[in-house]
Amino acid sequence: MELPAKVLVYNQLLNLNATVGTLMAIRPEGFYELRLTSQGKLHTVLAPVASTAIVFADPEPEVLPEDLIER
């Protein structure tokens, strides 16, 4: 996983539901460091890992099942 990365953020406490943002770092103190836009301005947000779901915006590349790969 390379950072920074475009993500969708879900956090009930902050009322974030599929909010587009940028994951900058995962802090050892138990927080995601995110950059989110609010009221037209960019803000740094520290969201607790325990109550935040992060979904990477870019889908994973499709991988062929091993039995379909020619050897």
C-alpha cells in the first residue's frame, strides 16, 4: 500500500459516509491521518482507527485464478 492514497472514509462520529479523501499516514498512536475537504477548504483530520473504515478508491487489479495461468 502506497501513501498518500485516495480513499473513501466511513466514520459515524464524524458523520462521514463514503467521503472522498486522501490517506496520508497511519499513526502509531491509533489514528488515520486524512486530508478531507470541508466547506470548500482542505483540512487535516485525525480519525481513530477503531471507529473508522477506509476503502481505497482505486480497485485492485484483477488476478487470474492459478488454474487458468499457462505454465
